[in-house]
Amino acid sequence: MIGCGPSQLPSLVRTATFNLSAATPTIDIATGTYENLFTATISSPTAVQVATLICSRLDGGQPTCTAGACDANSTPLTQTMGGGGVTVNITASGQRLRAVACTSTLAQSPGTASADYTLRVTAPVTVPATGCPSSVTVELSQAGTNQGPTINANVCWSNDGTVPLCGAAQTGVTCFSSGGAGAGTATVAVSPTLNTVKVCANRTGFDTATPLVQAFTPAFTQAITVDGNLADFVTAAASTQVDTTSATAANKAYFSYDATTAYFGLNSNYTPAAGTVVAIFIGDTTAGTSTGPAGLGSPALPTPAKFLIEWDTTTPDAGPALGFVWNAGTSTWVASNPGPTARHASGSAVEFSVPLAQLGLAASTTITVDGAVITGAGTTNTITESWPQAPASNVAVTASPIPQFIRAVRSSCFAPNTVILP
């Protein structure tokens, strides 16, 4: 380049050299750990004006791009003018993506786009993760981290102490697929002898998930059969046996429960007759009613009740008992359906069971129980026997109101821990 003007000599020659290069490309998915295969998109701003060659590698090596051609170790991908980028499939853990750009007339981009990827199977979990369930669900975490949960992963579990290896078949190990949505599950039993769940998960091309070892306290169960025979209350673990207010020493009331069911029993000297009923009131020390229904003489209760078992002594064996739930909104006792299970074997022995979920109790750690034999229900309503009786001896009295109650520390993990309160 020179310059000149009228009556002037030409200037000295000046030269300038320009090196034109493509813009450095970008990768839309950053370095990180991911839980599924994915596709990364590489794009160069140069493609806004002209088709651009992207040279990429997945081994971490440096690609080169010269005069519109990639080196032999790189994969050539053409981003069309105005196009949205080119794609690279990430298919295995440890792949290290590198990319540069050029055209036939633009030199290689001054910088290199880079991203390093780890593929790891989503961590397995149990649902619930703690507590004392009788069974748990094994699955890959559904928390949705980093494109997870991993689809089509191999998930293997044991509950007998065997360490699953997620490889060859193992005795005591069961495997399942996480499936096409990563949501596959398995139900695993928990018991006193099978109480530690161990899980591994893998997939070809992925790093193996961190193994899971989850210990549980098995749910407490009772060996009580509702058949009218009260002997199993005597032998059952941690069942509460109390005297009644009858003068007969053999007269006892029983209460127990496990993770799912409450059990009640009564050995009494009532005479089966129309209008003679057994009434058991159950609560949790929170809101309820401190008065029994008018049909039973509205007996005063020592602690608020939310559920009532009412059984007519003339009911045949295997006949139903009535169940009532206290409705705080209407201040009335409302029939529960289905009613409690009841069995009456012989004499004056009767036994009941009610699912804990049906009792309407708060999710607290307390359950209260008291009961009575009421004669003349609907007319004279006389309490002829009640329980528990304290001190622990049978004393002939007519209890009105019902004076005592049982309070149990409620836990589905452990046997009932009960006390008798005045």
C-alpha cells in the first residue's frame, strides 16, 4: 500500500498480513458426571456466515484442522451455514471431547473446546430408607440428578448377607433391570433373619454405582390369632394383661399390637344377654371425646377416645363387632366399615382385632385403651365390670365412670411398652 498527492512523491510502501481463523467452537454440555448416555452439541460462531468444519476427538487428544480438512485421528463434522451445530454421542465413561474449527479459507480456531465426561450408574436406594418395614422397594434413586436415573441398568440385591457383585449369577442374589425409564423396582422382604439389604448396580460402559448396604429393624409382629382362645395373649411377647373390676380372679383383659394390627381380649363372667355389651375405647391422648355414646349411657372416659369397639354378647361366634370412629366435626360416633374382627369361643371369652390404620389415631407414639361390660345398653346402662383395675387384684366394684386406662408407647419397630394409669 502506498499514498500520494498532487505535486508529491509517492509514499513508502507499507504492507500488512492478516491471519483469518474460524471462531473457537463451544460444547453445550460441560465437564461432569452423568447417569445416562447423551449427545453433546458442538458449534462455532463462524457457521453463521459460512459452512464450518468441526474436527473432534473423544480420547482427549488435540485435533487439528487445516485448509478445510481434519487430521487422520479426528472425526470431521460439518456445521452448515446457519446450522445449529454438530453432535457427538457420548457412549462410555472417561471420554474426553476436544474440538476445533476451520474452513477452506479460514485457519484453525485459536482455541480448543473441551469437556471430560464420566458416566456413572445412578445410586441404588431403598424405599423406605430407614425404620422397621416388613418389606422395602429397591430402585435407582429417582431424584433426577445429572440426567438420571440410569436406564437399562443391571440392579442386583440380597437380604441374606451376600455381597452382590453385579456380575455372574450368585446364590442369594436377585437381579432386575431398571428398564427404559430407569424406574424398575424390586420388592425385598425384611425379617428378623433377613434384615440387611445390599444392592449393586452397573451397566456396560458406565462406572459402577456406589454399593448400598441398608440395615433395618424388622417390623414387630404378634403371634395372636383371633379365635376366641385367649391363651396366645398369655404367651405373646409384650402383651398387656390386666385384672378387671370383677371379683373373679380369672377375669382378665388383654391388649397388644404389632406393626399393623391392634388386638384386644376379655375373659369375663358376664351373662350373654340382649343389652349386655362389651365396649372398648381407644385413643391417642390427642383430640377425641371423653364421653361414650348415649346408647351406652354416655360413660365418662379417663382419656379421650377416637375409636369404639362395641360387641353384643349374644352375637354368635364369628359374628361381627361394631366399630365407631369419633367425628370431631359433628361430635358424633360414626360407624366404621368394615367393623373389627371378633371371635367368641366359649363361656365369657371374646377376642377382637382392628387394623391400626382404621383406628383414626394420630401418627404419634401413644395409644390408650380402656373398656367395660355394660348391661341394659340403651335403657339402664349399668357398668358392671371395667378394666384395667389397679392395684393388680380383682375387687368387686361397680365402676362408673371407667376409672383406669392403659397407655402404650406405640412403635411399629418394637413390642408394646405399656403402663396402667389412674
